[in-house]
Amino acid sequence: MTFRVLDALPVLVSRLGETINKVPNGDRSGLENMKVMAFKTSAGKLLALDVYSGNMKRVKLWIEPPLSASIPGVISVAPKLCADLNRKDLAALSAGKALYLEISSRAGLDGLLDWYS
């Protein structure tokens, strides 16, 4: 069975709390961003889940570098730029500075969060 965005999102909310990048203004003000859902760890590190509609079957996310641990179920993939990361509060993940990872299992996500948090 594939580990999907809809599997990962409740884990992220449970472990890290609500997203920090709600839409700031306009008709969708206060709602979730439609491409990126960003979180902040208790240590202040940023993590953003790629929720773009074409990517819902695989969990991909951005973290601040470096990835200094080998975590089963977590692999680095080709970097991906996303204009929705270009906000002051997400600057550590914008402009290609972030690592883009694919997470293949719940255990992989838990391992990443344990290490990253």
C-alpha cells in the first residue's frame, strides 16, 4: 500500500500542530494553502508538505538542510522549487535552499520527525 499525503497529514498535525502558512488575504483568507502546508517544529525548524493536486499519491516534503541521518523510508529526490514557499516566514525553505524528500512509509515519517524535531 502506498503512503499518501492523506496518510501523512494527520501525523504532521498531531506531532507539529496546525499549519503556519494559511492564505493571508483574499477570498480564501485563513484557509489552507493549496500547494504547500508548512509546519514549525518545537525547535523552530520548518517543514513543508507538498500538497499540490498532482502529488497526492506520494508524500514529498521540504526540510531545512542538512539531512545528516540515514532514515529508512526517506530518500532525497531532485530539488523542487515552489512559489508558495516564497514567504518571509518560510524563507529557510524558499529559493531552492531546502531539501526535497520522498517519504515511503509511516515509519519513515516518524523517523524523520523524531530526528528533525
